[in-house]
Amino acid sequence: MARPAYRPDIDGLRSVAVIPVVLFHLGLGWMPGGFVGVDVFFVISGFLITTIISREIAEGRFSILNFYERRIRRIFPALFVVIAACLAGASYLFAPEDLANAAQSAVAAVLFSANILFFLEAGYFDTASYAKPLLHTWSLGIEEQFYIVLPLLLIAIARMKARAALWIGGLTAASLGLSIATTQMVPTAAYYLLPWRAWELGIGAMLAYLSIGMLSRPVWREIAAAAGLLMILGSALVITRATPFPGAAAIFPTVGAALLIASGRHGPSLTGRLLSMALPVWIGRLSYSLYLWHWPVIVAFVYSAMRMPTGLEAAGLFAVALVLSWISYRLVEQPFRHPADAAGRRRIFIIAGLAASVLVVSGVGLYAARGLPGRLPPDLRELAAFSHDQPDWMGACYRGKTVEETWAEPCLFGAEGARTRVAVWGDSHAPTIIPAIEAGARAEGLTVALFARDGCPPIKGLQVFWIGQPHDCSAFLEETYDRMLNESDIALVIIAVRAPIYGQGWLPYGLAEIDRAPLLIGDSSAPLPPDADRVAYFLEGLDRTVADLRSAGKEVALVYPLPEAGFDVPMALVRAGVRRSGAAPIVERQQYDARAARLAEGYDAITARHGAMRIRLETAFCRDGEDCTLVYEGIPVFRDSNHLTATMSAALSDRFELALDTISGGGRRAE
């Protein structure tokens, strides 16, 4: 097999792969699917590596040790420099918990298992991604795991004298079938794990063995190359975070890359000449370093600013990443890939092993030290602790039930054994008000029963659709609704939900929820159409619930919508302290009103219509016409972006006194 000539169009194709990734990570809305550039990289890598291995096997000179030496020279130096820079930068900039997580991901990146770690932690588009400077190394984990298997497979195929294209084609088809069939069922696994991604590298590997005869004709070559480029760019412009991915959607960018590679093997084309121009080739040569550096640069900015960059800032960050990439390419990549005096293989492995060991030990040390909280003064350490300011029972009482359990069996608080009960009913906001109620209920001789499930408002017939996430509220609603109406001991029902997300979806501002898959509502059959008035639908359902409860003789109290921060409040305070910025975090009044004003009006109408009570917690930190402070008498209001800290909740106990007094014999009503 003849040694393949250098193909500048493939370097140009690398630029087509890396630029959309960078633009996507910069938050540019007009390229919502820029992450498909990674899939293009997979195809390129599969083609080039398989071409080299197959050629050397055919010539009888393939060596596993030589292969991994080349991989070490190609991958390790720039990667290790970036990992070291991330650990150093995070040690200065990050809060302890975030530093510990970054250190853990550094160890995983060194061991090329970052994809497995991030699969276990969460999804690629989670908010926490902006505190993970090495998140993007998941793709290197995929590649290196693939290249543990590929050489052994090709050697075995050669010894069996079998047709490599058939074997690779069969395995590629199996992986593709798995991806298409199960991506929607297990989206995080499909995104991060090799069995669901192997087909993308496999497409490139097949190209090393296949020759498409019709591409020898210029007209077909031009069509194939142009179609390939359009498929990649079109995917970057059309695919979104909500698209099940990879699955069938990934066929378009990967086949597009394959068409460009295949057409270039048979001769020139206009598209190939465009990709072979100086600028695309230059960016393509920098693409590995650019891929490594761009994400830590973006994370450093977003972590500090707690917002996405503006257009001008995005351009500046791109420029910074490009400069770092050029320096890395010239001073790190090139010297190690093409040393002036080739170091012995043993020396390369020893140096790589020592460097990896230093990084692993550093990462393990930072993780074991819990992110070095001693770096922070005591007041910041106390603020950081508010991220965990919730009772130990919290998760067990509302997150899920086993098959043997029922949602109708609540967690109980307040006075033990008391007959008269207060029922707190709602989603994940319901447990957060228990600290505000429990002491008063105990003093009044009342038992508090918590009926809650995250993401499930107590509205019969309403279903929540969280795209890509299994979320069925039907069992919770059926079981608790009947219990609420028919349990004679329940005298007061307090409904607490995060109403804005059901009417308007996740937060449109800040970083807390900017990358989440859509959350919609509807009936059990399907979500409401895009143009439906979800706020009205939610309020109508809540009105029915309150009407049913009042008809059953229950006192009802509605907890009005709270402000929602676009960031994790305790961590924002810690970051501000690290940066020595004294600005207190707020929710702008305009933001709060845009989300909650119409809901508050609806709550007013419902309580007036049915004689229900109003509980206004938000007035403690949202003064009339003013921005909402997120620090109340030195206490962070939320432990994240919208759930009350237990300390804040307890400080609001007076807001529930009148409601409790109504059923404990005082006879007064809360207004």
C-alpha cells in the first residue's frame, strides 16, 4: 500500500470541525449544533489512523509500541500542558468544591477516561459544565479507548486473511444501530460512551479500505464534496441541544465528513480547493491545540463573570484561544512530534509516565484535600457551606419511591402523634419550606405531612415533559390527590411549587439553566403546542386543585412564586469573595416580574375566588419596585439558584404563623 500524500484539504476539514465547536461553546445562538464538529473529528481520526495501521500491517512493519509512541507524541504533550494550566488556574480562581471536581476530571483526562467520569456525573449540556475546564477531554477518552481495540482488531483480521472492510462495516453498523435505537432512552450514555460513538470512527476506518469509483468522475466528485460540506455546516446550524444526539442526527455531519474525505482521494474539487487554502489549513493544523485551549479559556471567563460573553467578548476569547493554540502548536506540539534528535522509545514512555504520574498525584491530592478550602477566609468557607444547607432527609422524602412504596405515604414533621395535620404539597420547592413550618407546628401541636415530587405540580391531569429525561408525574398526582381530598385529619394544605418553570420553562437569563433540554407541560398525551399559553394552562389547573380542596373542606394556602437566580447563589458569593468583588448578587426586578408577575396575579384571583390564604415569602427580599436581594441578613436566600436554604427558610417562619393558627384554634386567617 503506497504511502498517502499529504492532503491539505483534510487539514482544512479540521478547521471546519473545530470552528463550529468553539462558536457553540462561546454561546452563539446562530450555531446551536456546533458540537457536531467533534463527530467530524472522529471520522477524520478514524480514517487517518486506520490508513496508517493498515498500510504498516500490509508492509509487515506494524508495531504496537511504535503506534503508541506516535500517539503519545501526538496527544500527550499539549494535553498535559493544558491539564497543568487548568489545575493551576482553578487553584487560584475556583471555589473549593469546583476545584475538587476539576482535579477529579484532571485525573480522568490523564487516564483517558473523562468520558466515563462525565457520563457518571451528568449530561454534556448541564449548567455545571461551565465549572469543568476539562469537560471537552471526553472526546479524547473516546478516541484512545477506540485505539486500544482497533490495532488488535486489524491485526487479527490480517492474520485471518479476512476482508477488513466487512468486519469494520459490521461493527460500525452494530454501533450505529445501538446509537439510533437507544439514544433517546439513555441520552447521556449515548453521548459519552464508546459503544454508542464507535460507529463515527468506524465510518472513517471504512474509508481507509473503500474506493468509490464514481468519484473519479469530476462531476460526481464536485457534488459529493459540496454536499459533504453542506451536510456538516447544515448540521451545525440546524441541530440543537434538544435534538436526540448522536443517534440518527449524527449521520449527517459524519457522512458529510466522509464524502469530503472520499472525494478528495479521487482528485480535486472546488470544495477541496477551498479547504486547501492557506487560512483553513493553518487553523486545521492548530485544531488540536485550539480544541484543547478554547474551552478552559471560555470557562475561566464564564466562571468569573457568571454570564455568557457578549459578541465582542466572544471575539476576544476566540482570539485568546487562537494565540494560545499557536504558541502550544509551535512550542509544544511540533517539538515533540518532530524532535530534532529522536528520543528513544523507552525514554518517551518513561517521560510520559512520569508526567502523567505528577498530574495524577496532583489531581488526587487536590481532590482529597476537598479543593483546599483553607485557601479561603473563614467567612467565605461559611458561605460555601450554604450550598449544602438542607436537611439530611431532603432527597429521600421527595425524589422517588420504590415499587413497594407509595407517594401517598408522606414524611412527617412537627408534633409527633398529633391528629390534626398540615399537608405540604408540591414539587422540589415544597420540602424547602418545612424548616419554616416545623417549629411552629410543633408548638401548635400539629403534625406536618410532606407530599412532594420534584418537577410535579399538584394539578390533576397535568403532565410535565422534560425532553431527554424520564419524568412521569401521573402516579404521584393520582395517589396524593386522593389522599389530600379524602384524609379527614388533613385540615390545611399548603401548596408550594416553582410555578414559573411550568408556565415559561427554564430560566432564560444567567447560567443556571441555560443549557437544559426544554421542559414543557400538557396532558398525559402530549405537551402543549409551542404557541399555547402555558401560564394560563397552569393557573387553570391550579384553580381546579384549590377548588377541589376547598370543596372537601380543607383550608388552602398558596406560597407565591419566589425570584429565581441565574446562578448558584452561595458559589456566586464565594466567587465574588475570591475576586474581591463586594457586589451582592441580585435578581433584577424586571427579570422577576417577567417570570412571576402574571402568576402572582393569577394566585391573587384564585385565592380571592376560593377563600384561600396567601403566603408571600418573597416580600422579605423583594421590596416593592426594587431588585430582589439574594442575601437576607447575611444568609444566602438559596442553596442553588432557586431552592431556599434551610437557614433562610427557618428565618421565614413568621410568614406561616397565621396559616397554622387558623387550624390550631386561634381562628384567625392568613391574608
